[in-house]
Amino acid sequence: MNRTQLKRSGILRMAGKEIVDQDGLEETFTFRAVRIAAVVTLYWFVSITMVFLNNHLLDNRDLDAPLFVTFYQCMVTVGLCWIMQLLSVLCPRLIDFPSVKFDVKTSREVMPLSVVFVGMIIFNNLCLKHVGVAFYTVGRSLTTVFNVLMTYVILKQTTSFNAILCCGIILGGFWLGVDQEGIAGSLSWSGVFFGVFASACVSLNAIYTKKTMLAVDENIWKLSYYNNVNACILFLPLILLSGEMDRVASFSRLSDMSFWGMMTLGGVFGFAIGYVTGLEIKYTSPLTHNVSGTAKACAQTVIAVVYNSSSKSFLWWTSNMLVLGGSSAYTWVKSQEMKRTPTKQPQDSTNEKLLGEKSNMGV
């Protein structure tokens, strides 16, 4: 390549160094912008599709078996972990995935977290099943509030006044949303209660995760593997006791491959959300990911309302804006506090976001 070609490419090598001219900087900036846009778009697509897909599976009137649906998707996640490990061995340059060989001792150490994890995804699913996608954001909005409460009660850590004020805004949006759903005649109190319990479990999940990460060598994928293996074990007696096994056995579409295809696809998207969340954080930042997640929740709500041809009042939309605005403000306040007291390693923040995203899965 001659000097002219090097200039055209935007890179001129001199004495073993790379000098990037103005064209090269513009090209690099364009590439980064396109990559970030692609990653954010992928995260939105996976997350929104997953919520709607799971809502479709859980709203199946012919098969009222939310525990079985969740159990199957956990099995899919375990299977995908094995596949990813195999691909990592075959193509180490393309895929970096840890060894996920089952160890009884590690499984036992992760089990307390897995109990909370199972509660989280059960209540998540039940909330999504009863309130639908449109009200799901508000119904599951108290996670931040419970984070503050659990942090104080369990970890004995106080929270700033500004952060508490943000929680107050979220609470106001939650109660306004419940009130407007009641006025519209579409309120499901069971869905609201499931949403509150799900929010509490999400908060506990984050706290227990911090205590459990050492057992899995601080690796998020190992934790996901053991959590889902343990979840499969815990789901079996729950499915038997709830009577869902009989409902599954009498299900008319049990031999329908399209049904199992949808079930498997739900599990694939549940596994993929962890990857795309980490990808978005890697190429943007934890703060940007939270802002993206808030915007995604807003878009998700709008899509659900339009899709269902619903008519919502001004105060109903106000409740959503209060919840999303309060959540965004809380994220900003905490990020400013972390800048003043940088005690966390970047990896810690990434792990929290990866695990916290499970709260948005509706898996």
C-alpha cells in the first residue's frame, strides 16, 4: 500500500506508530456511532420481543401453567449454556464462555440465591400474565423503592435525600397508575400484588447476588447456569403441588411443534437478554444502559397500548411518566454519588446490570 492509499484509508504509519488524520477520526466516530446504535437497537428488540412473547405464552387460555412455562425456559437456558461452552471450545477466538461443569458444592452455595431467583421469575410471570404488557412497567415499578428499603434493613446502608425523593416520585406514579387502572375497570389486584412481590424479590436477588458471586468465581454466566439448574430442581415440586402437571398432560397442543418452537424461542430470548445487556453496557456505560432501559420501557408501553387498540386517560400516561421519570432521576442521582465516592469496580456495575435485567424479562 503506497502513501496515497494510506492517506485515503485515514491511517499513516510512521516509525511503528499510527497517525490518524481528520478523515480517519470521522470514520472512527462514524463506526462507533453505528456500533452503539446497532447494540442499543438489538437490546431494545430482544427485550421488547421477549416481554411480548412471554405475555403471549402466559396468556394462553388453553394452557394455564405459568410455572411449567418458566421451568421449560430455565431448561432452555441450561441447554444454551452447554452449547455455548462447546462452541467456546471449538471456536475460542469467536466465543468466550466459561466452563459450566456442574458441581454439587457450588450448587449448594448458590441455592439461597436460587430460591429468591425462582420467586422473582414466578412473580414476574404472574404479574405479566394478569396485568398485561401495557401496565407491566407500572406494576413492576417498585424495585427501586425496595432496593432502598432492603439496602437499609439488610446492609445497614443509608440513602441520600435526593434518592429517597426519586423513590417518592415512583411511589406516586405507582399509586396513580393503580387508581387509573381501577377507574378504567381493568385493574387486577392479584397482578398488582404479584408485581409488588416481584419487585421485592428483584431487590433481594441483587443483594444475595453480591454475596454469592465469589462461589462462581465472579462470573455472571456461571451464576446464570447454576441459578437455572437449581431453578429447574425447585420448580418440579411446585409444578406437581400446583396441579399444573395434569393441565400440561391434557393440553391439546402437546404434540404441536409450533407451540414448542414458541416456548423454546422464549427461552432463547431469555438467555439472549443477558448477553445483549452486557453488550450495551460494554459499548456505552451502565448509566446509558439504564437510560436506554427506561426509554425502552416507555416504547414498550406505547406499543402495547397501540397493539391492543386501548384508550388511556391523561392521568394513566402521567403515572407512567412519573414512574419512568423517577427511575431515571434515581439512576442519575446514584451515578453522581458514585462519581463522588468511586468505590465500585466497573465489573461490579456490569454484573449488577446483567442480573438486574432479569427483573425486566418476564421469563
